[in-house]
Amino acid sequence: MTEFEKIVVGKSSVPSLIVTVALMIAIPVAFFICWRRKHKQQTNVSYLIAGALGFIVSARVLELGVHYFCIVRDNPVSRFINGSTAAYVLYGSVMAGVFEECGRHVVLKYVMKKNRTRENAVLYGIGHGGIEILAVLLPSMISYLVIAALFSQGDAEHALRSLKITEETAAAALPSVQAAAAFDYGATAMNVIERLFALLLHIGLTVVVYYGVVNAKKAYLPTAVLLHMLMDTFPALYQRAALPLWAVEIWAAVWTAVIVFIAGKLYRKMKA
């Protein structure tokens, strides 16, 4: 597998990945500790756990189950969605918005009936966004770190054996190996900023949904779904190679600011 023998791991790949892994852990932990210290009397850790479980069930079980039939499996629906950028973007943004926001709504309205405070709504959002980092993004960064560390030793055959990459799996594994080898501090900054935006997004959307639940205003759930869909539009376009990464980051910054602004106004309207 000569393509792997040509891979050169950058000098900053391993240290930048170590920093990335550390920050991925630190971001949700720091948000939780700071918020909990400031609002210990008004918060309950059960909301943090509920947010984490709500994300796992809605996004990693139910939504991925639908993706399996509509994206992964070969059928007329998946061929149509995968064959059209417009269909792919619409499908992806709708699924993310509907499953995650409806999941929030169901848990906050029907499961978490006690200790309903605006501070707990924020804690729920930290749990939702935090588990996304720890359970979805962090494992990928750790795998990149392992790959970069192995290939940095200069023995491609040993690295391939350790990673159990064979002739049959080489084509699928090559992009990940190349990405790990090229990882640098710029990628660290991009990933950390993206995760900060995502965590603030989840906190903001949770407050929007929570406001609708405690005030019995049905319009706030579809509002949260729409906001989530708009946020996910550019990332979906990037996945189709229709936009550069810098455009996605600017889009994310704008919509995060909009959602946090809306959530801040609703947060202040609720009783302390």
C-alpha cells in the first residue's frame, strides 16, 4: 500500500491533536462547573443528565435510524437524496431540527416536570451539547491522535498492522490517515471554535424550547426547529463540497449570535 508509505506526519500534528483532545474535554466540563457554581441553588444535575440522554436518544438512536434507511441503505429514497444536493441539504437540516428539538420538547415537557427553572434549562443545554462533544467528536479526535502518533514513528507497515488496515479496507481508511497526518494548530482552533458555537447553539435552542413549554406557547417549538435547520444548512452544503469551510464558520457565528440573542431575551423574561 504505497499511498500510506508516502504519508508524512506534520511536526505539529501530534501536539495539536493532544491540545484538541484536552480542550474537547475541558469545554463542556468548564461550562458545567461555572454554571453550577453560579446557580447551585437553582440547578439540579438531573437536568444535565437529561440533556445528555435526550441527545443520545433523539440524535444518535432515532435520527441515525432514519438515516440508515434514507441515506445508507441502497433504495430509491437514498438514491434520490444522495443524488441531489438540494434534497440532501433539505433532508439533513430537517432531520436534525425535528429530531433534536422535538427531543428537547418531549423531555422538558413530559419527563422533567420538577425543578423547572430557567437555570436548569441552560444546564440541560450544556448536557445536550456537552455529550455531543464527548461522545461524538472526542472519539474521532482520539482516533486521529492514535493514527498520527503511529505514523509519526516512520514505520508505515507497523502503523498499518496496529490499526488493522488491510488491502480491503485501505481505500476507506486513507482519508482519515491523511487528515490525521495534516492536522495542525489551525485545525485545533477551527474545531474548538466550532464546538463553542455548537454548545452555545444547544444552550440557546434549549432555552427557546423551554420557554415555550413553561409558558404553554406552541409556536416556540417550530421556531426552534426552523432556527436549527437554518444553522445546519451551510454545514450540509459543505458536506456536498458546495461551500468552503470559512463560509460555514461565518454562517455558524452569525446564527449562533442570533439564537443566543433570542434565548437571552427569553431567559430574562422568565422568572428567576
